[in-house]
Amino acid sequence: MEHPIHIDERYKFSSGLKKVLGIVLIIGVVLLAGGIIMGVMGVGEHHETSTDAANPLYNLKEASETPFTTQGPTEMSPESGVVEHDAAHGDEAHPRGSGNAAADAATSHAGPTWLTRLYSNFWINNLFFTGLAIAGLFWVAIQYAAQAGWSAGFKRIPLAMASWLPVAAVLMLVTWLIANHDLFHWTHEALYDETSPDYDPIIAGKKGYLNTFFYLARMVVFFAIWIIFFYLIRRESMREDIHGGTSYWYTLRKYSAIFLVLFAVSSSMAAWDWVMSLDPHWFSTLFGWYVFASWWVSAIAAITLIVVLLREAGYLKIVNANHLHDLGKFLFAFSIFWTYLWFSQFLLIYYANIPEESIYYIERLTSDYYSPIFFINLFLNFLFPFLVLMTRDAKRHSIFLKIVCTVVLFGHWLDFYLMVTPAVMKDFGGFGLMEVGLILIYASAFGFVVMSALTKMNLIPKHHPMLQESMHHHI
Amino acid sequence: MQISAPVREPLVTGGKTIKDVTYDISRHVEAPPTNPRWLLAMAVSLTLLAIGTYAVFRTVWDGIGMWGNNKTIGWAWDITNFVWWVGIGHAGTLISAVLLLFRQKWRTSINRAAEAMTIFAVICALQFPILHTGRPWLSIYWVFPLPNTWGSLWVNFNSPLLWDVFAISTYFTVSLVFWYIGLIPDFATIRDRAKGPIARAIYGALSFGWTGGAKTWQRYESVSLILAGLATPLVLSVHTIVSFDFATSVIPGWHTTIFPPYFVAGAIFSGFAMVLTLMLITRKVYKLEDYITMSHIELMNIIIIITGSIVGVAYITELFVAWYSGVEYEQYAFLNRATGPYAWAYWTMMTCNVISPQLFWFRKIRTSIVATFILSIIVNIGMWFERFVIIVTSLHRDYLPSSWAMFSPTIYDVGVYVFTFGLFFTLFFLFAKFFPVINMAEVKSVLKSSSSTEQINR
């Protein structure tokens, strides 16, 4: 064998890597600061938000100036140009556009400002990096439940990714507590008050589910479940390293099965809560699975990327070209799976053309700013991995995997950007220093947490009963 | 180098040698077709087929009016049965293609029969849309994009029903080729063992002159992998497009975005149940307990838990989002399902599909042959009701209360369904008698790494 496998190897978080992550962090902070300063001064945004922000109609006016190239099926009131979410609900009581911005304006907030944009960026990164962490744990669990042997050698990478979960929980909760009124239109009390001019019967009808207490309770419970199972799975894994034997494997399989059941329910509900309710009138039954697919592909890309980089740094010699090939297949196949769900949701809404559903795509397709991103999303997450990873060789060579994983990771970040930004920022979304800066900050923090977690465990689960299968993995 | 971890269950028990594999499976093909149990099974199937043929005859002769469909409920048992049969077929493709891609060695003992089931189930499914055209002999002109000079109208490419034609015909072709290619080496084995000249000639022709050379095996494996790669998107596409038949409409209860993946999961769910029903009988009658072991049954039961739970999550999602949407019609569609005149069908569906498979969480139940057999049938009943609930309860009360109606099947609805059962079991029993029910060649390939001398829980 070319490289000897060190079964007892431990990862050493080198000062070189720490320095790199530190520099990324600093660049991120600088860019973010630049973005904020520009935001405060009103520079570099693709719409002039400074125009009469106090006037509730300012964004409606703005929107009416946007040329609609496609005549959507949804009613557009000529005086506002804003598509109404509730067009098909047959309710004439509230003819105003029910976007966050308009309602925010009506309920004491100004329209989307740089601060809203900052919050929305925090939210996007919270969603994306929480996804990486929880889908990492999902990876581990599915390996045990499916009795997969080939992946035993690098199982510690996805496990380490899940150590971001506690951080993610705090970030998510804090962001929500600070920014809920800016991010979530449904959090405004006036919408539920029948005497208020802002009363919204549709949102009021959802009060049983969309209310602060129940929402926060769900958030806390979901994170609690995920973190508990992360600790349980890690604890048994660590014990297995010390004591050996097959009994831990059976315990882990049991925990994994229970986690998977809880995850099946919690991941869908989390997607409704954290993403779908940003557009509080809109609904799609597939949405939970769509978000899951996005998380899952991102996690596969992150695992592959970390494995490849560790291997290049001289670790994980247990991983050979066959493992990379299989990881590449996973990335390839689940990119197609994500596309399948994307297409199913899009086609059915497009085809049936029911206004309260199609509004979601109309907002994203008729905007000059979002529609290119809409297609870039498809290119990065479907065409690119599909074409590049088509051949056997591409899946077996680190360079292709590194490129595709990076592209796919950014692609899925962009997917979340496209889910969140039009809902929060309406037509005022942008991509600039603030976005790049915050991505770098989160990525660097995620890197620190995951890599430090890796130093605290054996890199190879040396007593895993399927380790021999993994070592001799050959396809 | 093939290594099996100590925690893996053996795939073949009883210390079988390669010779034993050939003998245990070929002997059923070689025995004369005079086994009384087989003759009885064929007689029952042919009787069902004969009764059903009468119903088909009356339907074609007198018209679709023989069915219970009415102007409100234009689709009922016909499409229910169509979707049910197509769904059953999915397990075969999942076992042969998806499990091959995931290198699940346990598929080798069950893939042959499951693929056969796929093909027969698709044939049964096709009877319904063809009969529903009213003039089956003309349907060929209507479903394909043929020029108007052939006496037909140009097809509507916007219609998911046309996509069905393409999806299912492709799926059927690929499944058939996949199944047949897998059969070739086994036919050659039977040809080589054949004593009579007729058997030798027939199995010789069927085996396409298979030599068993190294190069031939290499090509066999490449072709299998390519076909598996083709069949995997197909298995998703077929039920996805079947779900589009409903979901592209604007009927509450039909139009919902979760349909495509949820239909696929449901199809695999019902398909595995049918594989279990058939395999438990075959295993017992042919004494194949060392090949289709308890761990095979357990793994199939676990797939039933998973897919059943996915379907359960989808039901609850639909129900929740109907409420959450705030759309009155959506809300009513689901309220009507759960509490309206067809509530009995809805709760049958819920019990059979969501609650009953959860029993498999108990190891005792999922390793019990009797319990597995009963539950596999319950799941199939549940999945039939799922399609009935989706189709009939959504149609019978839609936007216009003045058009609300009820559906009751006629004896001919039942008869045509019986016809497909007769057809399915006739084909399956013919297969089980004259074709090797287990893929001998592939079982031999896992024998070395995954065999045990123990005879575990017969």
C-alpha cells in the first residue's frame, strides 16, 4: 500500500489553518463593516432606499417602475404594481400589497433598510449552516440505520460538523428574538386585531400555529432534540473507541433510528417555520422536503470537501479513490434529487397557476434582480454538478470534487438566499459586501468549531465493526 | 477483496455450496408441472381470469356506462386500480436498480421475482386506461402522436396523461430488458442441465447462446449497471408523472406539491408489501428458506416502515397545510375526507398505511412470518384505499355543491379488477413454474462472502 493507514491518528488543528481561518474571519468582518457603512450611507444598493422611506407607498411606487416583462397570471393592481398574495382568497377587505415592507411601514417600521438586510443575511446563514450541521448528523445516523460499511473510515467528519448545532441554536434564537419583526411579517400584532386597518384574516387564521410562544417552543424543542441526539451518538462513538466490541454499534443503530424518526418530523416543521413562514400567505406541501434536500446536498458537499482537504493535508489515508468515487456519486445523485424536488414544486405551481401559490415564483421571476439568480441557482446546483461529475474520473479525482463541492455549497447558500431575500427585502434585495462578509464570518466560525471538535476525537473510529469493510472498499 | 463485518447477518444460510444453489432453484423448473398445489393455484387464477374476462367483455361491448362512474366522478375504480398496479410494480425496480446502485447484496435473492412482479403489474395497470378509452382497438391511435391522416387527433403534449404513455412505456421496456438480461445466465444453466431435447431447445433459445466466458460476464455486469442507472430515474419519473395526472389540476385534494415524491414513496411501500406477499408463499412452497432468510424479510419490513412513515408524514403535511393555507376549498376537501361520507375509506387508509406498518418497530412482529404476511396484505389494502380516497373523495365534492355526487361501483367495476388479479396471478404462477425464481448467478456471487452454515429461524 502506498500510504500506511494510521488507525490511531488524531487531527492536529495546525496554526497554519487557524491563521487562514482567522484571516478569513478578519476579511469577513472588514467586508461586513464596509457593507454596513455603505448601507447606512445608502450607497451601492441597487434601489435607492433613501427615497421617502417613511411613506408606506414608497416601495409600491418603486415596484411599479419595475418593468414587468412577463405578464403574470396574478392580478396586479395598476396603481400599486405589487402582486397581491391574497388575490385568490376572494377577500376585498385589504387591497394593499401584503408584503412585509408595506405592512412594516404601516406598523411603525420603515421599509427594508440596511438593518433589515443585515438581519436577513444572518437568517440565511443561520439556515444554511444549521443545515450543514444537522444534515451532518443525519449522515451519521443514516449510515448506522442503513448498515453502511464503506463510509466507516471518515464518519468522524460529519459527526464533527454536527458540533456546530449548539452554536447554531444560540445564533438562531438570538437572531429571531432581535429581528423577528423585520424578518417575519406574521409577528406583527396588528394583523390579528380585527379592529386594526392592518387586520389580515388569512394570517389571523394561522394564529394557532404562527404565534410567538408556540414558534419559539418549537425552535427550542427541535434544537434540543437534535443536540441531545448529537451528544448521545458522539458519546457512544467515543466509548466504542475506548472499549471496542460490537455492542456500541447496535446501540448507535438504535439511537440513529430514533433520531431519524424525530428528524423526519422536525426537519419539515423547521422548514415551514424558519423559511416558509417568511412568506406568511404562501404555502407548499413539498417545501419541507425541498429544504431538507438542499441541506442534505450541502452537507454531502461539505463532508466531501473536508475529507478531500484532510487527505491532502496528510490525514485520512484510509480514504482511497473508491471512497471519493462514492462521495462523488452521492453528490451527483442528490443534486439530481434536489432538482427533482425543485422541478416538482415549480412545475405543479406553474401548471395549475393558482394565484396564491404562483405568487412565490412571480416575485422571483418578474424581478429584474431575482430572475437571473433564479436561473443561476439551477445552473450551480443542477447543471454544473450534473455535467462535471458525469464521468467516473471526475468523481475519483480531488480537484474536480473540490471545485464541484465549493460551487454546490455556494449554490445552496444562494438557494436559501432566494428563499429568504425576496420575502424579507421585497424588491430591495442586494448582493454585496455585507453578504460576502457575513458568509466569510460564518464559514470561518463553522470551520473553527468543526476543526476543534475533530481534534477532540480519534479521526478514525478504530473499533467500528465495519472498519475493515471500509478499508478494503473497492468498486 | 470482499470483507463482511461481523455485525452483518448472513445472506445465505444452511452452508449452501454453489452446486446446492443450482440444484435448489433449478429443480422447480425441471420438475413436471403436475404439482397439485401449483395446479390448484393455476386453476384459481384462471377462474378469476375467466370471470374477469366476462366483465371486460361486457365493458367493451356495452360501453363504459357499465361502470359506476358518473358525470361528477369521471375517474374512480379504473384509475384507482391503474395507480395501484403501477405502484406495486415499483418495488421490483427499486430492488433491482436502486439497491444495485447502493450495493445492497441482499437484493440478489429477491430481485428476480420482484422484477417479474413489476412487469406483470404494469401489464395489469395498462388494462385500465386502455379499457377506459372505450374502444381499446383504437386506443393505439389516440395515445401516440400519429398524424391526423391515421384517423386520430393530434395528442395534447400539455397533458400529463400523454406523459404517462411515454413514461410507462419506457419504464416497461427497460424493466423487461433488465429482467430478461438477468435471466439469460440462469436460462443457460437450465439449458445445460436439461435432459429432454425440447427443454434444451427452448431454454437454449431463451439463453441467447450464453457461454459464460469471462468477457460475457464482464459485459453482463456493465449492462446491468447501465440499466440500473437508467431504471433509477425511471422509477422516480413514472410515479411522479402518475402523480401529475392529479396534481397539475386545480382540484382541492389533487393539487398539492408534495404529490410527486410522496407517490413514489407510496408506490415503493405498496410494492414491497406485494413482494412480501408473493415471496412468503414462494419461499414456503419451494422451500427457499435458506435463500430468502429471515433477515431478508426483516430488511423488507424495515423498508415498509420507512416508506410507510414517509407516506404518513406526507398525509400529515397535506392535512396541516390544507388548514395552514387558509384556502376554504382546501380545508373543506380534507375535512370532507376525514369526516364526510367517505370517512370510512379515509380511516381505513390511515389505519392500514400509517398505523399498521409501525407495528414493524417490534422485532417480534417483523420477524414473524405470519404477522408479516398479514401486514403485507393490510398495506396493499391501505394503498388501494389511498388512491380511492384521493381520487373519489376529491371529485365527489368540489367547487359546485349542485354537482356533488356519490360513487358506487357496479359489479363490472369489481369484475375488471378481478380480471387483472386473474391475469397477474396466472402470469406469476407461470413464471414461478417455468423460470428460475431466484437469480442463481447473483446468489452464487455473494455466497463466498455472505454465507453461513447455520440454519437460522426457519
